[in-house]
Amino acid sequence: MGIDQQPGYVLHLRAYRETSLLLECLTRDHGRLGVVARGVRSARGQALRAQLEPFQPLLLDLLARGELATLRSAEPAGLPLRLSGNAGLAGLYLNELVVRLTGRQDPHPALFEAYAQTLPRLAAAESPGWQLRRFERDLLAAIGYALQLEFDADGGEPLDPQAHYRYQAELGACRCGPGEAAAVRGADLLALGQDRVPGDARGLQSLRRMMREVIRFHLGGAELRSWQVLAAAMTRP
């Protein structure tokens, strides 16, 4: 099956055979695809190889057969994005998250839209931490694991901005004491649900811890390599 002018992004690439690359791509209409880019590591393929960088919006022409598609051509779909420093690390985290939490050939148009919106925000040096929390929230919603950020899991009452909760992936927000290690203020949960930046650094930090636990749950207890890389980068003087 031919797929023409499909909006997409390269999430990951690695050498494949002598002159080719194996790509993981996020596409708008076909979800995550494994794609073989034949001959792009040869001298004749350098022009096409130059287009296949992560974070760049592309229009892909593919031939889909079985599990792996074959790349026929790729062209820019917009201005190239430059993600450097912490923004670049955050972008790599997005890519790992998508690869680990989605299956191939499972379309998620809302996820594609969230990804396409997040990259320019990172490139514009907007708060990387907040942009990651927004993307994590939208990714989970797109793949069927939406967070419950309006009501508590115990009695279905609206979240109290002044109360503290522990978010459990299989249940939702359960009331807890403010001294618990995983406690998140109700105000911060509501802010995430309403797409508002929490009022202080403490709120962002607690949401980061919460989202890590939720994602770890959906990974079956596994870790992401980029968590360690991001943690090391954020603690550098």
C-alpha cells in the first residue's frame, strides 16, 4: 500500500545493513511506523539522509508492506526546529516516551497533534518541565489512560485545592496527608487538568514525581533511560 505525503516525525534511527537506516516514525494517520530507509548512508543517498533528523516536520512517501514500511521520499513540512541543551534532552524524552508507550500501526491523531505542538514550545525555550507534563497528560489520554483530574477516587467529590492527594494510576487521586512523599496538592492536580501552570516550583516538582509513577505503572514497572539523563542535566550547576 502506498502512503503519500504523510505528515510525520522521525523518533529514532539506527544503522540497518550496510547502507540503510531503520527508523521509528510517528505519523498522523498511521501511528508509529517502523520504516526502512534504503541506501541513505551511501554517497548517493546523502540528500535524503539529511532530511531524516529527529524533531523535523516531514512529509513522507512510504510503501507499507507487513510490519516495516519502505521510505520512498521525505521532504520538509515546515521550518527546521533547533532543540539544544535541556530542550533537546526534553525532545529525546518525548521520543522515548512515544516509542515505549505506543504500538506500531496504531493511529493516535490526538497524540500526533500534541507532539507537533510541544516541539515548537520547547524550541521557543518555554518551561521544559511544564511542557513535558502537558505532553505526558495528553499522551496518556490519547492512548486510553486519561488521568482523572477533577474528582477524588474515594467518594467522587470534586478535588479540594487545599487538600493533598496521592495519585494511583489504577484508581485516581486518593486523599493523603501533606507529609507523604508522593503527596500532590489538589490545586496542582486541578492546574494540570485545566492546562494552567502550577503556581510555584513545588507544584511542578510534585507533578513530575506523580507523572513518573503513573508512567512507570503503564510500563509495567520499567524505567526510561531519559529519566536519568534529564535528572543529571537539571542538577548541573
